[in-house]
Amino acid sequence: MSVHYRACNLCEASCGLQITVEDNRITDIRGDADDPMSQGYVCPKGIALADLHADPDRLRHPLRKRADGGWEPIGWDAAFDLVAQRLLDIRRRHGDDSIGMYLGNPITHGWAPVTLIPLLLNALGTKHRYSAASVDQQPQHLLSYLLFGSPLLLPVPDIDRTDHLLVIGANPVVSNGSIMTAPDVRRRLRALRDRGGRLVVIDPRRTETADMADEHHFIEPGADVLLLAAMVHTLFAEDLITLGSAQFYVDGVEVIGDLVADYTPEAVADRTGIDADTIRRLTRDFAAAPTAAAYARLGVCQTEFGTTAYWLVHALNILTGRLDTTGGWMFSLPAFDLPVIGAKTTDLIGYDRWRSRVRNIPEFAAEFPSITLADEILTPGQGQLRAMILYAGNPVLTVPDGRRMDTALDDLEFCVAVDFYLNESTRHADVILPPTALLEREEFDVVFGAVSVHNHVRFGEQVLDPDDDTRSDADILLELLWRIEADRNGRWRARLAHRARSGFFPHRFVDAALRVGPWGLRKGRRALSLAKIRKHEHGLDLGPLEPVLPKRLMTEGKRIRLDHPVVTTDWPRVHSLLDGEPDAHRDPDHFLLIGKRHLRSNNSWMHNYSRLLGGSNRCALLMHPDDAQHLGHSTGGQVTVATDVGSITAEVVISESVMPGVVCLPHGWGHSREGSRWRTAESTTGSSVNDITDTARFDPLSGNAAVTGVPVTVRAFGR
Ligand SMILES: Nc1nc2c(c(=O)[nH]1)N[C@H]1C(S)=C(S)[C@@H](COP(=O)(O)OP(=O)(O)OC[C@H]3O[C@@H](n4cnc5c(=O)[nH]c(N)nc54)[C@H](O)[C@@H]3O)O[C@H]1N2
Ligand SMILES: Nc1nc2c(c(=O)[nH]1)N[C@H]1C(S)=C(S)[C@@H](COP(=O)(O)OP(=O)(O)OC[C@H]3O[C@@H](n4cnc5c(=O)[nH]c(N)nc54)[C@H](O)[C@@H]3O)O[C@H]1N2
Ligand code: SF4
Ligand SMILES: [Mo]
């Protein structure tokens, strides 16, 4: 028997785990009480890591699709050769932009994918890069790029020291924080209230976070941009602006005052569903608190005004002197300095340098938005996508218009998936390369240190021995990389580069980055290295966040241009929202659809373990009792939820937690498509909400999908 300590890499919280292993099988997982960040907290998904590793449906060896559509095993080297040969053949015939890559959410939790995928993309030479980020947080990255100079310089609320936390469109008690690494958010919010602090939540659903709050207000989905404009208006109108030290490096404040001049609380009250007095009071409370932070996530990002609304979140924080101050809106100082390394070693820095072929959408950080991936596959012409690499994702269930995504992936000449499940998307692949799973590899978090609410660092030792003849994500990427490079650099040079790289990635690369990073050489004898970090099996506490501006800004002259033209030119669109008719309540069966997360689910996966299933239907449609009564729906009834894109069926659950005129359904379900192979997941009921979301709804600045506030009709099934 052996006991191991390492972080869970399933979500951003990165909780410390204590794992007991006997005969290479996990016999116990619990929270690591000595982890300085999570202090013993663990969620049910962390415990279910045992099931992931024991799952007979998890793929361990490569598969090749036969002509009749079935699968057959293929050896690793033969699989790598086949993949490279097919990709290179397509590239020779159709050019660099005939091959694309979709990166799923789990790549951010792996040091190998994060450090090696940029090299593979460069070797491919393609502009067709897509990821889950454009159904998630692209507005935040775009603003960080425009305001702070790196898409990865992302401020976080100093949740452990703030006196006032305003949460807009996030449910951190369930998500455990996002673009805010803060394991056990519930404990942290309880502590906030215990020290006399105030928690305010703005959300169309009374969420688990709202249940803990001093105040919760429903908001009409999609209307946050108006609420925030009215709050910023109130700051100017009531002379509540105090920039603090930001006055020395922030420009453009007056321009913001002019932009929001018409946005009185009265002007937005109807559209937001929040009355004018409340908007004024919320603003005064926020401005008056000794320390405060406004924090927003998916409920703001996944709207058609994602960037502009999120920009006003920054404005609210900056104009009240919260930026870079204790208890406010702060930056982490990560041991692996992703904001700097990522910006300097990749082509992340840039916006609108080129546009997408079919819909003319600006690239951002060298990516196109996922809402246009299917267009690029299905539309003939120069630059059409003919081959895809699907890496750790499931776009059929997670990107809008999943049925069209199915059609598109099916239409490809060739598709390779790097994933350990035969899911709704990877079933379209010609070859599947399954990497070893989380606890079968060493791991170092190179991403979430940059958005942590407390500076810390932790190395993850390998806990389980992988099966014989398996490969890690690092092995797979390195093997594909040299084969692609061989085409242009020659086999001999590519092999040589491969040998050098195999010795360098990811260990030596990360070690070198640590040594030159903020906690490296300049700290003298206390300088961190990978070896030093590995000695601390529970992780190393690097202390609370400290002010880092303007030094850490990566903008010209180290200044923040708050009135950045990319955002201010969007203002006429915001005005049209103010003048337009509200979408909801047009017809009694017309609703705005929002999403929801559950502690026992993780986007489209972790659904194959019975330990996380059971209980009530996870994929039911929540509806307010007034709406249900009016339409004659009752709990357990079946309804059809429809948009112009399509329709799905769902079971209704009547609940006062959701705002009248709004219905709520989670994404990532609907495992009934033929040809996937996660048998327990397939036994669950529920439809994929992305079968009715529309790729036409998106934030035109960042390209982010607008999957919340979706106008839908809800009718009794069969009517
Ligand atoms: N309607 C609607 N749609 C949404 C959202 C929403 O709120 N509403 N949320 C969006 C958000 S925030 C996100 S992040 C996306 C997620 O969208 P995706 O990233 O497309 O989907 P996931 O479910 O995260 O995909 C996980 C896949 O990665 C594989 N995987 C897990 N770990 C590893 C690994 O270590 N290596 C490899 N190679 N593969 C691995 C799993 O087997 C699984 O098949 O969904 C988005 N879609
Ligand atoms: N258990 C669990 N944890 C997860 C995940 C998971 O699938 N399961 N996924 C992980 C991922 S990839 C991510 S990105 C994070 C996401 O982290 P969060 O953003 O905290 O997660 P959500 O639960 O989607 O919270 C979005 C909230 O916005 C509200 N909302 C919807 N529309 C609007 C609107 O128009 N305005 C306002 N103000 N609110 C609105 C919704 O009701 C919801 O409560 O969670 C991560 N953690
Ligand atoms: S919250 Fe759960 S899934 Fe996320 S890191 Fe912690 S244990 Fe893992
Ligand atoms: Mo996400």
C-alpha cells in the first residue's frame, strides 16, 4: 500500500488529493488536509478519479476505423505513421490551411498539451485553430490583451481579503471558481461573511452561490451590459470615482463618462429587471466598501455583448480604485509565468491580423471562434478545412449547433482524435490516439497559477503505473510533431530535433521557466526550481497576492487605455439594445434559455461513472411556477424546446429558483448519438442543449458563442 499526494487536474480549483494505492489500484481518495490552498476540500468528481482510472470503456490503445465503420486496434507507431501520412497528403494537395485543430478544455490541465501544442500548430502552419475558449472566456482574454497587454494577464478577486464581492453571472459554489483558482469557494465565501463582508449576486437563477449571499437579484439574461453601464453611470453622476494608484497609469476615464451618460438606472430598469433605486444602492455599496471586487464569468461572457459587458466590469473595478489593491481586483504572480511566456513564445499577441474565410470574423490570439468551425469544413473553396485534429474535446456536445458539427466532422477527408474516450465527436475520427489518464502521468500546472487567489505551486507525481504499451499526451504530441516536421525539414533533421525536444519537454522547459520566472533566480537562495518544488508533496505556499502594477503591464508605456477603441466602437450596438424591444415575454411560450453546472458533472464528460450519476435528472428544464401554471406544465412533464436551429425534448422541473420568463438547461448531456462508447453515459437521459443553440448568436468582438439568453419556445411534447 502507498499513499500519494497530488492535485486534482479535473478543474481549475486544483484541489490537493490524498490517494491510497494498492496493487496499482486506487483504494481511497480524499482531500489533502495539508494542501495550503484546498485544506482538505475535495468534490465528488475528485473522488471519481478512481472510476476514471478503472473504467473499462476508457481507451488505452489506438484505434483505426474500418471501411465498414467499425473499429480495429492498430499499433502506436503504425498509428503515428498513418496519421502523419494522411495529414501531409492532404496538406500537399490542398495547402496549409486544409488542416485544423480543435482544443478542448482539458488541454489547459496538462503541461504537455499546453507547452507542445503550439509547436505542432506551427509545424502544421495552419490558421485553422479553434478551442473551447471561444464558447467560454474569450471576452476576458481579449480585454486582458487590450487593457493589460497579454491575453493571459487576468485579474482575480482577492476573495480571501475582500469586504465586498459582487458576483455577476458566475456560480463559484458549484463551479469552484473559474478564471479564479479558489478551491472550496463555499468556505471562502462563508469566511467573507463571517468577517462582516458582503456578498451580492446578480443571476437569472437563484443559484447555490446566491443562496449564500446577502443579496441576490434576478437579471434579464443578456442585459448585464446595461446594468453595468448604469452602475458606471452612477459612479460618475454621484462623484464616486476614486482611481487610487491607478490614476498614474490609466487613461481614458473621461471618455467612459461620456459613453454612459444616457445610461441612467431608470433607462435600464425595464430591460434588466432591476429597479433604479436598487441599481443606485448596489453601486453606492460597492463604492463605499473599504475593499471590493466585481467578478463575472460565463453569464456575462456567453452573451452577444460579452466583451463590452466585461469591459464595464473592469471599469467598475478600476474607477473605484479596486485594481491591484488588497481585497480588490488583483493579479497572481505565478511561478511558471504563463502571461509572459505565453505571450513571448507563441503568437497569442494579436487581434484581427487576419479573418475567417467564410464569415469574415477576426482572429484573436491566432484562433478563430468555434462557432464558425463547421462553416469552414462545409464551405468549399480555397482554404477549406479537409482534416481535423480533435484534442481533448467534444465539440458535437459543447459547440452551438451540434447537429451541424456532426455533419461537418463526418464530411472531413480525415480526422484524428487524441482522447481516451470514444465520445460524440471522436466517433467521427479515422484514428483515435488515447493518452494515459491524469494519475498515470506526472503533472505540473502551468496555467492556473496565473489566476490563483493566493500564490502557490505544486508538482504532481505519477500515482499509477499505466498499462503496458501506452503513451502519454507528451509522447503522442512529440511523435506527431517530428513526423510533420520531417516533411519540410527532412527526416534526419526532424529526428534530431525530436531527440533534443524529448529530453527537454516538458520537465526541462518548465524547470528553465521556473528559474527565470518571478520566483526564480532573482530570489537568491530561495529560488524555485522543479526539483525544489517536488520536495514539497503538499505544495508550496507563496503567500497572498501583492500589487504588481504597473510593472507587470505588457502594454506600450505600461499604461492602461480604458477607452480602447475596439470596445468603444461597439457602443452603438449597446444603444440599440437599450432602444430595442425586450426579447422575453413576447409570447407566453417564449422564454430565454440559460445554462447550469452541477457539482457531479464536468462539461460533456465524467458521465460514465455511476458514482456521479443517480438521484434526480441532471438534465431537466427548470421553469418558474408562474410560467408553468400559465402554460399547464407540471414537474415531470415532457416539453419540446425549440429554436430556429432545431428542437429537443426535456423533462420539466418547476422551481422558484429561476426567474419568470427564463428556463434553464445544462449542456454536455445527450449521450444517445450512435457510435460513441461510454456505456454508462449512454444510459442517461437528456438532450444536448447545443442541438438548439445557434452559431449566429455570438459576441462580434471576441467571437465568443452566445449560449446564454437564447430565445426559445417551450411547448408540451407532441403539441
Ligand atoms: N450551451 C453551452 N455550451 C457550452 C458551455 C455552456 O455553459 N453552455 N460551456 C462551454 C465551456 S465553459 C467549455 S470549457 C466547453 C467544454 O467543451 P470541450 O472541451 O469540447 O468538452 P469537454 O467535455 O471538456 O471534453 C472533454 C474531453 O476531453 C477528454 N480528456 C480529458 N482529459 C484528457 C487528457 O488529459 N488528455 C486528452 N487527450 N483528453 C482528455 C475527455 O475524455 C473528453 O472526451 O463547453 C462549452 N459549451
Ligand atoms: N462542477 C462543475 N464545475 C465546473 C464545470 C462543470 O462542468 N462542472 N465546468 C468548469 C468550466 S469549463 C467553467 S468555464 C467554469 C464556469 O464557471 P461559472 O461561470 O461559475 O459557471 P456557471 O455555473 O456556468 O455560471 C454561470 C452563471 O451565470 C448565470 N447566467 C446565465 N446567463 C446570465 C446572464 O445573462 N446574466 C447573468 N448575470 N447571469 C447569467 C447562470 O445562471 C449561472 O449561474 O466552471 C468550471 N467548473
Ligand atoms: S473541485 Fe473537484 S474536480 Fe475540481 S479540482 Fe477540486 S476535486 Fe477536482
Ligand atoms: Mo469552460
